[in-house]
Amino acid sequence: VDPRDGSVFVADAWNRRIQKLAPDLSFVAEYAVPGWESQEIFHKPYVAVAPNGDIYASDPQMYRIYVYAADGALKAAFGNYGADMTQIGLPTGLAIDATSNSILVADADNNRVMVFPLLP
């Protein structure tokens, strides 16, 4: 949910997109997500929205997090497979912590929650 206006974002992996819905759940926009074409039912992607409107989307198959601007333009991507502090094993959940200005990534393969700074 976008904290600015209450818009709802849906990780629609089967159609390789993020859907943006108005607070009344009417369709507003969609954003294509590279890499989601190979998602399997047990590797669900997740979406979280930062206070500035940036959209963070996980790609469990590629061990990455994509960052989109509020208009859907790709801003950045980070992560690769591994167990080091900058690597992600299997991103199985995302959450934004506005108080610390960070994104939390649940990494199931490495049994940990990772913390990364939000992009400006």
C-alpha cells in the first residue's frame, strides 16, 4: 500500500507485472517486471512501497530486488545469489521501515532478515 495515497500494489507474477490499484481497487496502471516470466508457484514475488513512492519488487528466481520510480521507470536492481552480507539467497518477503529509511528482505535460504537503505 502506498503510504502517500492508499494505492494498492499487487505482485502479478503470472502476467509478469505489478498492478497499481486505487484505494477503491479500480485499476490504475501496470508495470512490467523483467525476470518474472520464469516465476514458479512456490517462488512468489513480493512488492513494497517506500514513503517516496518508489516500488520495491523481489525476484526470487534471480535473487534480486528491483526498484521502480512511482511512474514505473526502473531505477535500480540489486542482489545476487549467495550468503554474504550483500547477497540474497531467496527473497521471500519485503517490508519498508520508514523510521530507519530501509527495506527489510526476508532471505529464506540463509535464515535471516536483511536490511538495505532505501534509495533517495
